[in-house]
Amino acid sequence: MRSIKSIWGLAGLVCAVALLAFIRADDDPIKKIVTQLSKWADEQPQEKVYLHLDKPFYATGEDIWFKAYVTVGDKHQLSALSKILYVDLINDRDSIKQSLKLMVSNGIAWGDFSLADTLRAGNYRVRAYTNYMRNAGGDYFFDKTLVIGNVAGNAVYTKTNFTYVNANGKPQVNATITYADLNGKPYANKEVSYEVQGTNANIAKGKGTTDAAGALRVSFSGQAEQRSARIVTTIKYADKKSDVQVVPVKALSNTVDVQFFPEGGTMVAGSRTKVAFKATGADGLGVDVTGTIKDNNNADVAALGRSHYGMGFAMLTPETGKTYKAVVKLPDGSEQTINLPAAAATGYNMGVFETDKENILLRIGASKQLADAGNTSISVVAQQNGHIYYAANTLINKASLTASIPKNRFPTGIVQFTMFSSAGEPLAERLLFVRNDDLMKLSIGTDKQTYAPRQKVNLTVGANTPGGQPSVGTFSVVVIDESKVQVDEDDETTILNNILLTSDLKGYIEKPNYYFNKPTEQTNADLDALMLTQGYRRFAWKQILSDVFPPIAFKAEQEITISGTVKSGKQPAPGAKVTLFTTASGPFILDTVADADGRFVFKDMIFKDSIRFVIQARTAKGGKNVEIEMDDIAAPATGANRNAPDLVVGQSDVLSTYLLNSKNQYLQDIKYGLGNHVTVLKEVVIAEKKKTMQNSANLNGGGNANQILKADDLSTCPTLDMCLNGRLNFVMFRGGIPYSTRTPNVPMTIVLDGMPMGSNFGLDNIVTQDVETIEVLRTPQYTNIYGTQGNGGLLVITSKRGGSSANSANYRYAPGLITYAPKGYNTVREFYAPKYDAPNNGPAMADYRSTIFWAPNLVTGKDGKATTSYFNADGKGSYRVVVEGIDADGNLGRQVLRYKVE
């Protein structure tokens, strides 16, 4: 075979220089490819976010602790591009339940979600992204599915099995739902009502009674138009007690979809080709199959090789004039026949093979017609995250051409090989996962191999570069009790499988850590099958080569900015004077002037979440009759869960063990008054409920005032100052300013939606029709809580939007005045770990914690070492230590250690 003449480079721009030195023709396609790809990588660097979570599942009343690593570029260096990170907790109805905004410093951030006792049990997602990442789309956000159990309010737990049959030619789903308490005791002979809710409409509803084993059987049609469904059941498990359970229906049929993918994208007659296959069940999980490939004479020509998670491949040399089909045998014994893509009579294909631990073999196949012509030139480019690590030109004059490429030319990760025509058109594409010995070398050491409960553990972390030199890096450390948290290591999301694999691929990847947990020749072969069947679409070559890059609609955020436009008569108000102020954490005021387009901006803002600002605008001549329009960017749509195959249906034995322990810890917390828990009271019947003023900012509590006026009392008032004069008891007005008769020389403080407005604020600024309530506070029992602000009494005014919990609610009280509540930074809390080194340092309570220790920012020094310490809990057995992190050069590392507690 004739070797391809290869052109080498190191990386990025260095690569480009090395390539161009060998290119004499100005129109050589490689020159344009290198130039355009380098331009794209420079102008649109790709950010990634990975979250290291402390556990794979949780219970209400606990915290989801996490550390975020934000990387950029092909070297995975910690990003300085974005300094704001968004992290969402999303429920199984794709609604955001909690949202955090975190400050990113040197590419890292950490935080937690506090899970309320009242949170409904079920499947949730944790999603993380930067504003800049929205340009690539939600497929590239960090998105992980996890289950949360409820140990505070739940008395009923379920397990569900599904079977599928054909009923009158239509698919039917049979669900068996078993109800039990946390200890596994069944709820026998209990009434249950249910409703099967589809994506677009309800599918079925009914009633039934559980059998002696606590099981209820529900049958319904597996309607094709419904993409997903869930069964909502209500069980009467005790006298006057009921419980609602939601069971996700992961599949509406037992159909299996089998697809075939020729390596490089095309089969060419006469050219031996690796043909990958992927069999996927209706639940999105892989289905392992067997089978053969037959030609149009029904002769067996190839066997489908071993499949893992439904993926595998076969080798085939298609012949001219023949067609091929695959006869696939499914696990239930049934068969499917699938026609393979037709082989092209003329064309090219491309194969990539790891021949040994040091080399990659690139093979170009050509049809006989093209090979005999001997005058066609093609190019091959191999890139990773926008940087080209290999490129070559060759003249096609044989049916098969090869090149051997040293693996160490590529960093570990997904490499995209693309073959181009002489006109620069992509002809074939192949993904290959390259695995090299270029990861950070981590070590974890403890001062003992075996410990006692509550004994102190001294932990040492050592980090070295791939070359063995001490490494300065940032790491997150978590210690869990494995007797309580049983981890499926193949199903873990780790810094390695996320940043190196799943963050570059679209779609669902089943158990990604299988390919990293214990690498073998077999796992590498299975990973190659994944590369042959999964799509990589960080960019489209057509856009890159035509110099039409996707627009940058979302800027990288370096700071919080508050901006908007001032308009007068629906036209921009150039030179408008804009003032922003708040008294939430002491007086704070900023001024600016709008530009020629009426635009204004306040930069470098640092404030906590839930701060409400007042923004006032006046024209350049001091006119009040202006409107303020704030710039608000809506959060990205949550969309359907792309990891829906990971949904947990009912309660597994592993989860039962965890929740039993979490229940014990919860009861201990309640007993000793620890944690932020809600005490569940016995149900009582309320004959009448007093109406509350939900949105009032009255520090005494809404409705606790000397006098209250409501919207109905103000309906006929032209202006608020005129309306209140004479209506408020023991309040007089001078010059439109209210004074309490108790302190006639001190004006009353006006509090608008919780914001003290200042002595110059006039009631005429407030539109009467916008007022919900006015609470008058005059006597010490109501004013003392306000300190000096209450010296003259207060008018607490609540607007019809006052107290809204919207992330960026703003409201117009009068021309030129609004309140605005943008989302600020969430406070980062510290993980609580008890210390048992001092006698009588706390209550004699049991310690059932499952997360023993969490340190989100352990930093190694110049010697590559870092130390920390903590105390074990009461649990005995195996404790698992996980350390993950990145060093200053972008080297990734992960290490796991176990020790015994006896």
C-alpha cells in the first residue's frame, strides 16, 4: 500500500504554521481549512461546565453540595471568559424549582441546593451553564438526572414493573405498582385512584384496590403520539390519610429501534468497511442484540459482533450490484430485518484504527474507477475542540492508502477525522477517542488504614503533572459512607467522562463511566462503537469554510450589569439622568446619564440575591414623564430531559437503604432541633381562615398596623396625597408630606414594597390605581422594629406587584420611577462537619450522616501537596474518598480511595 504524505504540527497556531510551510499552492484546501478553523477557535472558544456532586441521590432535608469547574478550549484550562455561572434544580415536569447565580473566580465556583422537607419526591435534574454557553445550545450544558426521596412527609413508597402486549393490534402498557412503607411492609387492600397523563393529553384514569402484596395493576394504550407519560396515583393508606405518588412511564412500548452506521458515513463497493449498529429500546436504553448480514441472495456475509449497551459493529466488503440487509435477533426471540444503506458504485470511505498502544492507522478507501483514474486529490484533517493536530494531502491512485500516526500527537479525548475533496467539500467523517497517558497523577493518603467511628482522619492529596512534576491545582474532596450510599461506578458522572467525552457529544450516553472506570481492550472497543454511532456537532464544516460563523447572541459575562432604555413619548430620551438606589444593606446610590439612544448601564455590580432597587429617570431638562424599559434576558428553556433514560421508576433496594438512613438522621435532627426542617403536624380541620396580606413588606407581619387601607378604599382617588389627607387617623399633611400627630415635627417614612423611599419622595409619585394596601404604623408596638426609621411613624405601601418573587420583577409606580429586582449572587454556605476532638462539645446524638466530608476548594502548593482533616460519623464499614480537580495547565485528575471504619 502507498503511504499518505503527512504534514505535522503541534497545536493551534503552531500547527497552522507547520502546515503552511509545506503548502505551495495558494488554493490548497488545507490552507483554508486550517485558517478558518483557527479563526473559529479564536473567535468562538468553547466553554464547558462540569459539576462535582457529593452523592448520586438525595433525600429531602439534605443539601446537594457541588463544585463547578468552568473550562475553555482544547487544553481544558480553567476559564477566565465567564465570571457568572447559573445552576438550576429542575423537577420532572421540566419546571425550575431553584436557581442559583454564582460568582466564578479563576474558573471555579461552588454552592449547594438546600432541599426543603416539603419537596415532592421524584426525579430531578441539575443543570449548569454560563450565559456564553447558550450560543452552543442547551445540548452542551451540564445536565444530570438524580432522584430525591422524601423522608419527612412520605409514608408510601412504590416499585413499578412494566410489561407490553399487543391488544387488538395496538400496543398496550401493563404497569404493576407495588405500595409499601419505608420498611417494605405492603399496603394491602387499599383504595387507589389513578390518572395516566401523556405529553399532550390524559390517556386513561380509573380506580382499583391493592392486593395482599400491595400491588395495583394499571393498563392503558401506548399511544404513539404521546412522547412520554406518567401515572399519578392517590392511595388511601390509612383512615383519613392519603398519599400521591407519581410514576414515570419511561416507555410506551417495547419496540426496539436498530440503526446502522458505515464508518466514515458511506459504504463503497469493493472497499472493506466497518459497519456499526445501535439498538435502542423505547426507553432510550441500549438493547443487546445478535444477528447476521445477508446479501440479496440471502447468503450470510457477516456476523454482528458483540454488543454492549446495544452498540457493536461488523466488517463488510460490499460488492457491486448487491444489496444487503441485517437480520437482527432481539432479546425476546423476535427478529427484525433492516436494509443497510446502499453501497456507492464510486466514491471514498475512511477508516481509523488503533493498531497498538502507540499508533493510529488511517485508511482511505476508493472505488476502482477513482483509483484507476489516479488524478484525484483528497485531504484529511484531524481536529479536537477547534485545533488541528494532523493534516495530509494525497493523490488517489490506489484502492487503499494508509498512514500511521503516533497517538501522542493527540491529547486524550475525542478527535474528529474529516476527509475533504480538492474543492474543500467534506466527503467522510469519523470520530475516534484517543486515550493517552496525559492525565494528572493524583494520590490520596490517610494516616491510618482503619479507623474507629468519630475518629479524626488526616488526609493528604498529592498532585503531579503527566510528566511527574509537582502540580498546583484546585480540587474538590468528598467522603461518603458506602454502607449508606451504594454507588454504581459505571454510572457515575466524573470530571474525566464529562469533560473528555459527554460534553462534546449530543444525545444520551448510557453509563459513561464504564469507559473510564476500569479501561481494558474490551471497554476501548465498546467506546469505539460509541464513537461510530454518536454524533459530534460542535460546529458544521459548511459554516466554518464559508466564513459564516454562528452569531454570538449571548455575551460572556464578566460582571452583573443593570441596564435599560429611557424613553419619552416612545422615543429614546438622550441625556436622561438615571439614578439607582437601595437601602437593603445600608444606603446605596449610583447616578449615570443615558447615551444618545437613551441607553444606560450600571456596571461592576456586586449584590446578593433578593435585593430590590428603585430606579428613577428624568429627562435632560428634568422632566418626569418618561418610561424606563429594563434589559431582561429570559432564562433558557428547560426543554425535555435529554437524560430521560436515567429516570428512576419507583424505589430500588439501594435507594431504600439510603432513605432508611436518611430518615434516622432526620429524626435525630428534629429531636435535637438541628437543621432547617419543617415539623409535620397532625392534620386538623380549619373552620375559617383569616385572610393574610401575602405581599406586604411590613416587618411586623402583614396586617399588623394601626390602620389599613385597601385598594377598594382608594378607587375614587385622583392622587394618593390628596386621597390620604383626611383619611388617615392621627396623621396630618403639610406640603403633601405626612406627619404623625405623635411626632408632628418628624415626617413619616414611606416604605414602598419594602424600600424606604427617602425624605424627598412624594406620594404624588405613586399612581393610586397601582396600590394594593397602605398600612399606617404610628405607635411604638409597630414602629420599634424599624429603629430610627420609625421615629416619625411609617406608611407601608404595597403595590399590586409588591413582594413578587419573580427573578427580575420590575414595576412602574409613576412616570420615571420603577422598582427592579434583578437576580444577584447567591450566598455560598459552608459544609457542616462535627468535631469530636473535644469532650462534651455537642448533644449526645447519633451521627448517621452519609456525606461525611465535603471540601470544595482544596489547593495544592508548589510541592503538589495539600492536607485536610475531618471526623468520621457513627457508621461502620467502607468509607469512600473521591478527589477531582484541574491544575493550572488544564490537566485533569481523579482518584478514589477507600478505608475501613470498625
